[in-house]
Amino acid sequence: MRVVWTTRTLLTTSAMVTVIAAIDAALGRSWDLVTITGLALVLQVVGLAGLGRRDSRVGLRPDLIRWLHERAAVTGESVETIADRAVSTFRADLDDAQPPEEIGTTTGGEA
């Protein structure tokens, strides 16, 4: 999240400087600079708009995608619901798992 915030701040500041440069170029009747700064401003605005559309998609292996679709066809649930439940179950199993014992330790009074 911090990287997005920093990038957004830098692009916003850069866009404001570009607007000031475009106004200065227009007042000086330097139309080629107005064009260049206008193009730069458009690119900065497009970059800012792209930051808002961050997605949290996760790539899956083809066999898992096939399993999701087959399971959805059998149960009548959506693929998204099955994927959410599968990830939640997997996470719960990870949270419940005990950390592995360190190598070389003894258990149960063995020496």
C-alpha cells in the first residue's frame, strides 16, 4: 500500500508542476511546449487512474482451474465462492498448523 501511496503522491505532484509549465508556455505563446506539456499531463493522469485499479488476482494452475469449474458444475455454486472457501480452508489449516520442531531436540523424555 505504501508504494501505491508514494507513486500516487509523486504523480500528483508531477502533474501539478506540468500544469504550471503548460500555463507558463501558453502565456508565452510557445505552442510546441503547450503540446508537449499537455501530452505529459495526459500520461500522468492516465498513470494516476491506473493506480486506482489495483487488482488482487492470483494465478492458478490449469488443473486447479479445471477442478473449480467441475466442482461449480456439480454443486451449482459460483467458481468464485468455491475458490473463496478453498482459500479460507487452506488458510485455517495453515493457522492451525504447529511450527515444525527444531532438528536435534528430543520429545517425550527421550535422550
